[in-house]
Amino acid sequence: MKKIKTGDTIIVISGDEKGNKGKVLNVVGNRVIVEGINKMKKYVKKNATGKNQDGTMTEIERPFQISNVQVIDPKTGKGTKVAFVFKDGKKVRIAKKSKEEIVAVSLTAEKAPKEKALKQESIKAPKKVVKKKVVKSTPTKNETA
């Protein structure tokens, strides 16, 4: 079980972004991507296919080392270390400073109601089935000889 999960609110404890708070978008190995922190400008070239006719400049979040961030304590609102405790047979994360349980807000759970509504709309509209006619060709003079 990881100490920092997707959906946690964290604070940066070292580096150029020190003191900034944000929500974890993704955890990959020993790196985390945090919403709105450690942004980088990326230049996208003009596409030959014509999808992106003009070159554009976008901002993307770059990953941090996981050791440079701390989870925010739900009681005090400050950075804290994380410990694991068994409660009712389940392993849960707690903040070491306040002994409060840390609950990660799942990012997929926030999007789920929207996706569910879209699926229900697609169920209401029946799909049209198109039957194709099979046309048999007659042999030509060259094929019979």
C-alpha cells in the first residue's frame, strides 16, 4: 500500500514549488503528478494531417519526486507523515501528527456520475441496423473461356 495515492491533497516541501498545495493526479513509481504545480510549456508542431492546423503552446504538469511532497493533515491543514494502522481488519492510513484517518478522494468517482448519464443517454437512442444487399455477379466471357 502506498503512502501517497491519487486524489490526495499534498504540499510541496522542497524545490522551486515549495509551499504550494495541490491534488495528486497520478502516482507512477516514486514520482507524483500534481494538479497545477510544476508546469512546463510544451510546443506542438503544425500537423501534416491537418488536425492541428496551427502550432500551439500547451502547459503540462511535470512529475515530482515523491520524497518532495507530504500529505496534508485533515485536522491541522499542514504537511504530515503517514502511518498505517489496522482498523476493523482493514489497513488504513493515518496522519502521524493528529492520528486522524486519511481518506483519498478518488478522481474517477467524481467523473463517474457524468459517464453514467452519458451511458444512459446512449441506451435510450436505439442504433439503426442497415442490411446490406448481396449482389451476385455474372461471369464474363473472359472468365468462362
